[in-house]
Amino acid sequence: MTKSVLAKHSKTLNIGAYANSFKPIIQGHEANLNIQGSRDLSPEEYLDYAKEWHNLGANIIGGCCGIEPGHIKALQEWEKKL
């Protein structure tokens, strides 16, 4: 939806995704209450998420806690093909 609204008004907007590998936060979680634990995401799995974010309008994609150089390399190789 974001892309279509921006195109309609001839506007651009940078949208970023800078995710980590933590497990999804449970409902009712309070900030800084505890760590949710981490997932073992392969670079390919992280890339699948990144492609979804890109399709939703993100044009700046990186990584945070638990995202390693291999994940960023997969993003870089994919970005070259766009």
C-alpha cells in the first residue's frame, strides 16, 4: 500500500528495516522485562524476510543483534540482482 500511495502523489520515502534474530515478543511483554531468546536464522531465511520487507516498501535493509556478516552478504548479493 505504501508504494501505491507514494506513487499516486509522486513522492518518495526511504523506509528501513533493521531487524535482529530475537524470537517474536509475546503479547503483554513489557519493555526491558526480559530477553525473548534468539532464533538461528540462516542467511537465506533472513533474506526471505528482507524480500518481504522490500515488497512492502523498505529500501534500506540491514541487521542488528544476531545478524552476522553472512546475512548481510546475502542481502548484498540479492541487491545486485534488483
